[in-house]
Amino acid sequence: MITTLPGLYLVSVGVVKPAIWIFGWSEHVVCSIGMLRFVNLLFSVGNFYLLYLLFRKVQPRNKAASSIQRVLSTLTLAVFPTLYFFNFLYYTEAGSMFFTLFAYLMCLYGNHKTSAFLGFCGFMFRQTNIIWAVFCAGNVIAQKLTEAWKTELQKKEDRLPPIKGPFATFRKILQFLLAYSMSFKNLSVLFRLTWPYILLGFLFCVFVVVNGGIVIGDRSSHEACLHFPQLFYFFSFTLFFSFPHLLSPGKIKTFLSLVWKRRILFFVVTLVSVFLVWKFTYAHKYLLADNRHYTFYVWKRVFQRYEIVKYLLVPAYIFAGWSIADSLKSKSVFWNLMFFICLFIVIVPQKLLEFRYFILPYVIYRLNIPLPPTSRLVCELSCYAIVNFITFYLFLNKTFQWPNSQDIQRFMW
């Protein structure tokens, strides 16, 4: 039934064996549940430090003014509810996050060989983490494309006839990408920078061919499909946990004004979204049967109660998606392109609606938005603390039993 590679178990051996040698503890003591869970607590400490270093690297401006904001942002993400909860259990989330964040940090510092190796370690915790190694390579490519794009914009425009129309910028960027990719010099530069990631990608392809797919273990319950509404669920998830930054009267007013200004475009987007919800909404058997998780109750009490609800939520999905994209406008168009492509590849093929799948893309998103004001960070941190308190209270005190089992069941993410 286990469908992930043994990264967590290998690291556990690396902690357990030295403890046996150094302290002389028996394997019964060292391999206890508490000791194994302690491995994830070590990862959580590492994640806190990595988050701080990443905020310093990604948000380098206004250093004196933003130091308190970086510390608060680090603390907030460190207690991000869906991640924080699994720090205390023997799950792969903490280790998966540690190696992925470490790989991202090394990428930002230009140490791409180390980044690719750490990306491989992240892959050993969860196979889909290979996409975030690709994201690191995409980060390098986006940086080079941005530099070339700025140079292109500084050139005289009288060489080319001006392009007009609602999609003028899109067409200009597409023309630029085609011209850039036709240059052997440009491609060779990108290859020299990203070859460690390309090698990692090749090894991943070998794994898929030899394994007969990306999933190990119980493949019948983890079949890939085009579950487009997963994007909408992620947008809603992000809007919920980042509401102090994404939801405000001013944001809503700006969005409605933009909808009216470009009503034909938004009408088409709405129609396409409704179609995707209609044709590509899936309910995994785990989602329908396992009443220990929040997603079971969200699905049962929101989506299953009335069939029309999933269509009525489309405008909220569109607002959430626009708000997320708007909050990333400080990043280059190429960075955004790389991020949303990786986000799509990571979550859309997943049939199961599972909040744990959203942790990594959410954290990477949250790292890259401009540092919010201190008041919003305090609000965000307070809300996370409340959600964590409720989750732990339910987990510890509201136990129940299934009719066909004597085991104690607990509510959890």
C-alpha cells in the first residue's frame, strides 16, 4: 500500500544506527514510534532555517525595513497548518519539503549540481518532487529569458512592425521565445547551466521505464488522469490560507472592474472553466470512503449536497486564480510561466483531492510574493495558530471507531 520511495526510511536508518552505536541504545528503543517521529521534528527545524534563508534570498530589498517581516513570514510558513500537523507524525511531508527547499536555495545561489542532487533526494521522498527539480531548472531558464527579453525591449522597435490587439504582448513573447530557441548559442548556454537537472530528468525517465510508471506499490488507487478542477481546488486552498494578502475590498473592486473591461475574455474563461468542471471532476474512492480527513467533509457537505454548487463556485475559482497571478506580478512573465506549468503538472494528474499535495506549491508561491505588511502577517499567523489548535484538538480528543474495526480513528488533514 506504500506508494513512495524509501527516502524517509533511509534517513531514519541514518539517525537510528548512529544512536545505537553512540549511546548504546537497543533497537527496540531507537526504533520506537516516538524516535521515528523525532526524525520529522529534525526536518521541521531544518525547514524553518531554510525558509528564513530563502526569504532573505528571494526578498533582498529593503533589508532593514523588512527584517521583522521576513522573520514573521518564516514563522508563519513554518506553522503552515497542513505542513505543521505532519511534522509530528511519521509522514514524508517534512523531509520532502526539506530537500525541495534546500534544492531551491542552492539553485538561487547558482550551485546547480548540489541543487540537482538535493532534487534527487526530494524525489526519493515523493516521486512528484521531480517536477520541483524541473522548476529549479526553469528558474535558471526564466532568469536568462528575462535578461534577453529586457535587452530585446531596449532595442529600437522600428526594425519590426508594431503588433496591436488584445493579445499583442502574448504574441510578442511567443515570437521572442521562438527566436530565442532557434539560436544554438542560446540553447548551448542554457544546457551548460542546466545539465545537472537534465541528467536528473534522464534518470527519472529511466526509472519510469523500468518501473512501468511513476507509482510504486498500490497503482490501482493512484491512477493518473486529467483532473483539471484540481487547479481550482488549489486556487481556493491558496485563497483560504493567504486571505490577508489576496482578499480585500480593493482587490474585489479591481477584479470586478477588470471583468467589466474585458467581459468577453472573462465570459470565455468562465465557459471553459464550467466545461472543465463538468467533464473532468472526479471523486476518488478514498475521498468518498475515508471520513478521517477534512476533504471528506468538504466534498460531502459542499460538492455532494447540491450538484449545481460546483458550477456556482466557478466565479470564486476565477477570482482566486486572478488574485494569485496578480500577487506574483513582481516576478517576471517567464518565472510565472515556469511556476504555473510545474503547478499544472504536479496537481492536475492527481485523481485524489488531498491537501497534502498542495503544500509544496503553496510554500513556493508564498515565498515569492512581495513581503506583506506586518499587520497582515500577524493576522495570517494568528489564523494559522487557530487552525492548528482546532486540528490538534480534534485529532487528540474527538476519536471514533468504525463499525468493522476496533482501532481508534482520528480526524486529521
